Amino acid sequence: MSDSIPVTVVSGNLGAGKTTLLNHLLETADRRLAVLVNDMGEVNVDASLLERRLPSEGIAELSNGCICCELRDDLATAVRGLADGYEFDHLVVESSGISEPAPVARLFTAGDAAARFEVASLVTVADSAVLAETLSGETLERETPPDATDRPLADLLIEQIEVSNLVLLNKCDLLEDSELEHLEAIVFGLQPDAAVVRTTYSEIDPDRLFADRFDPDALGELAGWQRALEGGGGHGGHADHDPGGHADHTSHDHRSPETVYGVESHVIRRRRPLDPARFADFLRDLEVVRAKGVCWLAGRDELAIYASLAGRSVSAVGEGPWIASLPRSRRELYRENHPDLPWDDDYGDRRTELVCLGTDLDAAALEDAIDACLLEDGESAGGEDPFPTEQGERAVLRA
């Protein structure tokens, strides 16, 4: 780290134990902390709870909005005010339960904040029972706040894990060891480089939480599904077992998740358009932990679709134009600047590349199922088409 003030960004699902973690850190850390709290409500309850342990000048509040979206300018002002009016060694940012950690981190890697602050780590606090429910097929609709968008909350929870440097499996006392070991294997599949720690009441050695783990060059390219697309598997990493946050038992079992629990990934690649109705049924019936990737749908030769499955939630977004659909001059310039872009002489970059991550995957069955979605020569698409038709549009196929 440089002379800049280190920043730890704490994310996690609603009720996972983020504020409990902050109170624990304020009680036990041997460094002077400042805290920035983001809450979706008009009254920032989390901040009022923290004021019992921290002077008011050491707390910045951002209320009634998402820290990575509409409150972006307010965050820059808030951290400036903290640095000018309070002396501290480390800033902890608690984002709301529906915030993405990556955009929050970027606020500290560019612009005014980058001059004074440097991200140390991205931490996700996960309610172990809720995570287990998410991966086993339960929905999280009961925890969706009224301010949230129509984005499935399970999708957000898994994406919070995918960009993390450290994942706390909190409330681990509610699950059996075998269930926790399975969750650890799934987390490894989602984010191979993340350290995983079991906690109760969010209790963890502050030095372990504040360790410098963040690599700004890897931000946005950490997820296991992205590595699978690139042909690389997980590397390094193992779960650090810390039941209750008191013991410090580090696992030296370097067997892979595939060996222990059958957690594996499979990439489906096709160069023909998919029938939207049949492909929607495929996604809705898909029983995997995670699936994500770019898709070429019939009738969308100009719009790439990104499909995302997280637990039981399935959504799709209009990502942007296929490069092959751009005017020739723009297309050639883009290809010149992106020589690694997959390209076919007939179809250009139009393709389907879908990563599936799960337990005991049947690769042959997945390949057969996707083949059944492909349009035959001369066949027209039919049936309901639930996918986006414009760039930036999002559709929920299964909530």
C-alpha cells in the first residue's frame, strides 16, 4: 500500500451481518477507523447504531439511495469531508444490501478519492443460510426492499461474491459442517482467489479482514465464469476455516472443489442463432449454481444478449451491438484494437458462449439441450420471446 488511506468495502445481502461486523471492528481493531454507511432508507439506522462507538465526525452517512448509482457525487463529497475533518488510519465503507462492490471500488481508484484513498480489499458478508437457500432453489423475494429494481436479488448476492477478495460465511452456526464445506466449494468456484472465513456474529480477527488483497487491474475480471470462458480454471486459494471468529485454523487440503464435491464448470459455444422461446425454457429449467454468458438470439443480429442465472433467478440484459453489425469502418477499427475478439468469416462475433457452474454437471446433456434450441436452416423463430430488444433493457425470466 502507498501513503494513501486504505479502504475496505463491505458488501452483502440484507441482514447478513454487515453492521454487526462494523461494531466488532470498532471494538477490537488496533487502528483508528472511519466509517461510511450507505442505507436505502431515508433514515440511516446503521449509522445511528455505530455512533455509540465512534465520534460523529468519524461517520459519514449516505441515505435514501444506492452508493454506486445516484449517490456517487455524494460519496466523493463525504470522503473528502472525512479526510479533512477527522484523523483516521483506515476507512470502512458499508454499502447497502443491493449495491455492487465493483462500482464502489472504482470510485476510489479514479477521480478525487483516488488521490487520498486506496482500496485494500472487497469483503462480502454472506448469511450462510440465505446463501444455501439461494443455491438450493429458494427465492429471496422476502428480502427485496421496496426501493430495489426488478433485478433478482440472488443474482446480486452471487455477483457480490464473484468480485470479493474475502467472503465471510456468517451465521455459520445455523448450518452443519458438511453444508458449510459445500458452500465453501461453491464460493471457490465463483471466485477462486477469495479467502473464505466462517464466522458467527461477524467476529473475525481485524488484521485478517484488513489485509491488502485488492488488485485494481483484476477488478471486473475475477469471476470463475470469466476464467472458464478464457480456458483457465481456478488457481491457488483455499478456505480459511474460522468458526466463531476465535480460532484460526487454516485448511491445508488443496484438493480441488471438483474432486471433493463435484463442483465444476462447462462452457457451451455455438455459432448459430438460438430460438428465443426454446432458449428461455432451457434457462428456466437449468439446474446449476451459476450460468452466464453472451448469447446470439434469432431476430437479434444487431443486439448481443447477456444471460445470467444465479441459483433460481434468471435474467437477461441487452448488452450492446454485435461488432459485426457496425458500419465497416467502425467494425474494422474495433477489430484492430481488439485482436482477441472471437471472429468467424460468416457470422463475425455473433455467437453463444455460456458458462455453467454447478455440482456434477452432465456436459453431454447440456450440449444436447442447447442444440435443441438452435434454429434449423430455413426455420423461423416461434413462441413467446421474453428477451430484451434494446441495449440496456433487462428482463427477468425466472424470479
